[in-house]
Amino acid sequence: MAVVIDARSAIRRSPDDKLLRLFPVGLRAELDGFYRRGTCIYEVRLRAEKCASIVCDTGNVALSCVLSRAELAEILTELCEHSLYAHADTICGGYITLEGGVRVGVVGRAAVSGGQVCGVYDISSLCFRLPQRIESVGENLAAMLRKKRCGALIYSPPGVGKTTLLRSLVARLADLDSSAGAMRVAVVDTRGELGVYLNSKALCVDVLSGYPRGIGIEIAARSLNAELAVCDELCGKADVDAVIQSRNSGVPVLATAHAQSLEALMRKSDFRRLHEACAFEYYVGIRRLSARRDFEYDVVSWEEADQLI
Amino acid sequence: MIRLAGALLVFCCGAVLAYFLNGRARAALTQVEGFMDLVRRLRTEIDCFSMPIPLALALCPDEVFKKCGFDDSRECIRTLDDLLGGCEILLPEAAELMEGFAARLGRGYKHEQLALCDGTLARLEDIRLSLASELPVKQKINGTLCLCGALAVVILTV
């Protein structure tokens, strides 16, 4: 099954956004200009001693603003509320999550100890990914998941719209006002991106903010009596074990993963193991069409996927 | 009679000046102790809970802020700079130390922040010890100089 989705109802972020106030005046003015012209900005990328840029419908667009390392460090300090140490775990993981589900990729010079990143210094790039609220996405997929009470794995390369689709699916599946009935959905929001926009009062959603995915999925199955556990960006053995455990306990999981194609996904040993354990009944691949706001997705059943690989 | 009243007034001014200077010397010591309490509290919040600075400052009791010399509304305090901006730091040494501390606080990882707190505490303790040991002598000198000065003015003028 392949469905084309027109997602032109994307809601643009307001230029008065708290986030904009963190940026230097020049950059703020440039971004404001884009907003005024009706451009939908998906990402703002700041690089030390290089032009800042944005990602919008037309692709990567360079800005004239060039920030120094000190300015980037100052922005990071503001992002961390003057408390870098309080965000050390996520910074070492390459990101910080801000209020409103904005994820900021943080890179610089890594300090490594015992094979683990224990600190990031001399910040060289900050990548602000602005969450999009697209309400027209995932209607058919939500109907299918609700009807079959099954799990699904959404895959695509980064930046295509997995998290947007996931958020929209959660809102649809857990909608208490829906005539089709609501599901009890537990959202394991490890990076603080999924809970955003799920603030309607008529949602049957439990959000586990900041929990590691493995632990969160386990809690969703054991303590919350969830009918569907949802998490973003599965990776690693602990996540895989938790998904299999949850599936075996009768709680389907709706998750996302980075992969170019189903074949590429199955070449990853962890996902191969998930497939062999029948953890997901469906695999959903997302592709963007020419304009960034339009994309389509392919839904492949477990049996079809098994034949493909 | 007027001369006697004038002499008494000059002598009283000397006493008041001595009292004021001694009060200031005591206040400097109290302020340093306040800074030590503050740094200790911040260190604990960082070490045990990785608590962000604005929250750690919000949880600090009023007495600590008062000891530091901060009397304004604490609503506006988000960073240590905000706090220090609202205090008159009596000792230049302590002012320099606390400004350096504020500039580096929150800009490093946990172990760096704990080391920063420890270093600052050690230097504040040095300042406190030196102030505490000097305080009785300073009080005596202030008292003697001010009263003798006043007496000298009285003798010379009356």
C-alpha cells in the first residue's frame, strides 16, 4: 500500500518564539525576514566562523550571519540555562532538547574517556531542528493500527518526517473524541520531542519523559497497561530487547528507525533480530517528494518484508 | 557651655565612626561567610542533583542571600551574576573571586564545576580566616584611632 500525503497544513513557528530571542540580533532579523515571506523553516544551522544556514522548502539556504566560536558557546550556555553540567548526558549524546520539542544538535571537539564521549568543548555547530505540526498525516495508517492492534516500524533517512508522523499517529490513536475509539498509548519520550503538541485534554496518552527507551517500554508494558507503546529512533541492544519483551507481553510497539530502505534496515543486525522475533507487523517507509512538504509512505507487512529480504 | 557641647559632639562623631568602621569589618566577614554558604549549597545541588543554576538559586534560603548582602526581590535572580549585581561586595578580594566564579559557573561539566566550587571555597576560607583573625585587632585600631582623633580635634579646637 502506498499513500501520498499532502501535508500543506504545516503550522509555522511564530517569529516571536522564545528560541529566536537566543540568537544574535542580525540572525534574528534575517530569520524574521524569512518568516514574513511565509517560508516554513525546518532547521536553523549555526557554524563557528561560517555562514549560518536554514533548511526550508527550497532546501539549504545560506544566511549572511557569521558567528564566532564565543557566540556559539554563549548561545549554548543560554540554551542550557547557564547550567551546562545539567545537560551533560545529552550533550555527550550530541543534542539538547528544548522546551517545545526543539532538538538542538551540538557538536564540537569531543573529550573521550574509555571509548565514551565525556564532554564536548569548542562548540563548532549547533543545529536547531524545529518540530512541525502536520495534522493531515497518517490517517490511513492510524486506522490500520487501530483496527489490527498491531505494531509498526517507521523508517526513513534523517529529516524526512518520522517524528512528525509518529506524533500525528499518537494524536489520532489516543483521541478520546474519535468515533473509532481511543487506544491507551504510552509514549516513551527519551529526547523530549514526542510529547510536544500532545497537549489536548482529550488524549489517552501517558508520556514518559526522559526515560531511556528500554526502561520506558518496560514500564509501559508492566505498569501502564498500555495498548500501544510508542518510541522514537530505536537503536542498540537494550532497545531491541525491550521491544521484543513488550511484544511478547502483548503490547505492540510503534517505533521509528533510520534507514534508507527496508533492505538497508534489515542489514542492521538489531533490526534483523527484531524482524526474526516478529516484533513489528508492519514496516512503514517514508519518502519526501519534490516539494519538502509532500511525502508518501509505503506500508509493507511482515510477510512481504520477509519475502523481500 | 557651647564649647563643651561642641567637644562632646566631635567625640560622639569619633565614636560613631568607630562603630561604623567596626560594623563594616564585621559585615565583610559575614558576607564572606554568606558566599561560602552559597557556594556550598550550589556545590551540593550540582553534585547530588545536577540541578540547573536558576533552580538551585531559587531553592537557596533568604538568610543566605541576606548574608551575601542581597536585599532586593529575589524574583529577578536567574544567574549568579544577577545576585552579585544586587550586592555591594565589601572586600575587593572577595569581589574579584566571586566575579570569576560567576563567570565560570554553569559553563562546564560536573567535575569541572565541582572543582571550581572547591577551589572557590578554599580561597573564600582563606579570606575568612584572615578576616576573622584580623577582626579583633582591626576593631581595636578603629576604636582607638577614631576616639583619639576625635579627642585630638577637641583638644586642638577647644
